[in-house]
Amino acid sequence: MTQGILFGQVAAGDILVADSGFGCMVAGEKLVQADAQGGLFVQCGDGRHYLDGQVGEDGCLIGFTGHRRGPKPAPVLPVTPGGRVAA
């Protein structure tokens, strides 16, 4: 039996692979995004499909078959009041 994708290990910027069981989206890779309150979702035909509604009793996501980390975000550089990158 394959191990599922633990909801607690998924973060904004990651890529999930949706299976064909969703009526609101086609199967394939989906970018995980976060709303202003930190809720994780993927875009779907209805707008946003929140991942917390896909968590099974074992804590794993239902309907997603693959997971990989997205690119690391660029570092935030300090900027002077004039808009230049501080040294």
C-alpha cells in the first residue's frame, strides 16, 4: 500500500497531483496556494478547492496522488526608503 500525502506536510508553493475523481477540476498538477488566513487551496472550476476538506481520518489527502516541493521563494532583501536594495 502506498503512503498518502500528509496534509501537515503540504505548504503553499508545493505541487499536488489531483486524480480524476474531482468534478470541479481535471486531473493533473495543481499549485498549492494560501489565502490571507493561511488556508491552503488549489484552483478549480468553482474557484478555490480547500485542502482541509480533503483530509482523511489518517491525516492524508484524499484525491491527490503526488506531491513535490515547489521552488524556494526568493529571499527578501532590505530596501532603503528611496527604493534601493540596502547593502
